[in-house]
Amino acid sequence: MSPLEGSAAERAVEAVDRDWAIDALSRLVRTESITGDEGAVQDLMADLLRDAGARVERVEVDPAEARRDPEWPGEEMARDRLPIVLGRVGRPGGRRIVLVGHVDVVPPGDVATWAGDPWSGRIDGDRLYGRGACDMKGGVAAILTAVKAVRDAGLAGQLGGEILVASVPSEEDGGQGMLAAIRAGATGDMAVITEPTGLDVVIAHAGAITFKLTVPGRAAHASVRREGVSALDKLRVLARALEADETARNAAETDPLMTAHGLPYATIIGKVRGGEWASTVIDRLEVEGRYGVKLGQTWRDAERDLRRCIDDANESDPFLRDHPATVELTGGRFSSSRVPADHPLPVGLAAVVEAVLDRRPAFHGEPYGADMRLLIDHGHTPTVIFGPGDKRMAHAANEWVSTTEVVDCAGVLAAWLVRELVS
């Protein structure tokens, strides 16, 4: 006999509407929502939440006000709106379970690398393609479908608490949408973020900061280049220091959740700008990159590590000692986060996954940053990540998500919500 047989949770699983889930996902993917411009997709989210049976609230936060928050997590894209949509099912005053999805996506990049329109939402077999299909509109569609299943199973009136759905913008460039939602009250007893995990459970994540290095040199005519100092040569000094720092930080890690990734705390230089004239020695470079935040660190801890690395490199070089390279943070600031493996949230969710899908999910740590840390650190809400999709598809050309995984995720969430809120 199935552990769910004859239960309210089984009714919720049986009420999952596959066709509705796939249609909702297609509509979400077809709605462009590059970070900084999420208004249209949030309008759609409000409609879909109402269709799923939720009471909808709109929260419009002034971006200038969000930037004044002392814990503001940064941004990389210009914006004049920070639209948040909340959906509620059940009764307030009891336990509250929060389901979170971000609706912003990264740009599609060179469309010539795609097999079709990045915004098509086309379906080929079990795969639905499009920018954001995996990261993370598949997970958002699973949330919507789970809420609808609870309603369709006739269980919404039996909830001994509240389901709160938070649809947030600006995750990709730092998480200010999640922080603003938290400030507006989007917290609870437990939360699940449906980022792609292949339906395993992520209980810990590292983080990252983005930075800009300004690297000095001294200009000279190419015919007397030895009279100058190339900023490119000085960048090599700094790059070697960053490489050695990356090696040391990763070698010092002992937690299996992170060592499983081989290089959990990556440092990269992603942009280099400089030079005024082909026959002039470069006298200034601006370099942008990403620096890993170790498990157990805040972004401020990692910033101190980064600054120490650059300061030591400056001191090691005669030119940089007198003309130091400078570093500043830009963009997102992702601290690390975790919940204990024996916490009731991952334990209970894993039990439901096993009952619904007949497989025991693994507990993982991930090397990327996520909104999970904001819910834990500032919302005081234990949180895990659990959702459909393969993270290797995130941000990739021809991004796709398995529609079967989306529907399976919806079934797990519906059963878990009932387990937690229906007595």
C-alpha cells in the first residue's frame, strides 16, 4: 500500500492538472522578463494565481527605497520598478508555508546559438524550450499547479494555516526582490524555493560577489614601450594572486556538501576593458569578475578575503606598491546559507518525495548563490531549494525543462502542503 493511499495528500496529488501546468509554463516562458523588466510577467502571475484559487496582493516597491535597506543585496540591471506578487490560500494566524519563485531571467544572448525563438515556449516531446524554462519558470509553474491542486481537491478550506506564494523579481542580479518581499511580510514557518535541483533537496549553498578592479599602468609610445608600464602586465600579477587565492580557499574546504563540486568557490575574470590607442602602452584597465563566498561566510567575509588578496598582490609588486590597484563591489552580493540535514523541513519534504515519486531524494549543497539565504538570514524562515530541471540548462542556449518533472514537482509540493497544513 502506498504511504499516501486514502489520504488527503493522495487526493491533492491526483488533482494535479498536467495540461494546466504545461499551459501555464508555456505562457510564462513566452512572456519576456529579463531582469529589470518584470512587469508583464508579474501581471500574468497575478492572473495565474487567481486562476489557481489564491487571493492576490500586489506590492510595488520603489527601487530607490530598496537601495536604502542596510542589507540591500546589490543589482546589475537598471530598473524603475520592483513589482512583487503574493498569493494566499488558507487562513492567516496559523502555520504559514512559503513557496517562492523568481520570474526574472537572464538575457538570451546570441539568438543565433538557439535552435529557435528563445521566447517560443515550444514543446518537443517531454521538453519545453525557452529562456527561463529551467531557471526558473518550470519551478514557478509547479508552485502554481500545486496550489491549484490543493484547491481542486477541496482541501483549501481544511488548511490549518496559510500557503503564501511569493513571486519575486531581481533574483538574478542579487535578490532585492526577495528582500523587499520579506520586508513586506513574506516569511513563514518553512519555505521552499523551486529553483532547478532535479527534484533533489538542496540544504546548503555557497555564494558570490561581483567586483571591479581598476588596474593602473603608465602610458608611453609603443616605440619606447619600456618607458611605460602596461596595465595588462599588472593585471597578470593580480590574476596570478587571484588564482593562488582560489586554490588555497578551495583546498581548505572539508565539508562534503562543497568538496563534492571539486571547485565550489570559483574566481573568474569575466570582463576586461582598456586601451586608448593601438600604439600606446595601456595605462588603465577596468576588470570585472566574480569571487566565491565560502559556505559559512557572509558576502562581507568574502569581501575581506578579496581585498586582502589584492592588497597583498599590490604589496608584492614594486609598481603596484606605489600605484595600487583598487577593488570595489558591483552587482549582486550573495552570502552562503544552510539548514541542518536533520531539520524537519528537508526530512519531511524528502519523505513526501519518496512517497509520491518512489525514490529517496539526495541532500545536496550547491556552489551558487540563491534567495534561500535571504529567507533564512533576514526572514528567519528555514528554507530549502527543490524544483524541476537540470541546473546545467540554466542560462544556456536552448534552455529547456522536463514537463514531467514540472508535474512531478507539483504533485510533491501539493502532498507536502497538505501534510504540513491539514490536520
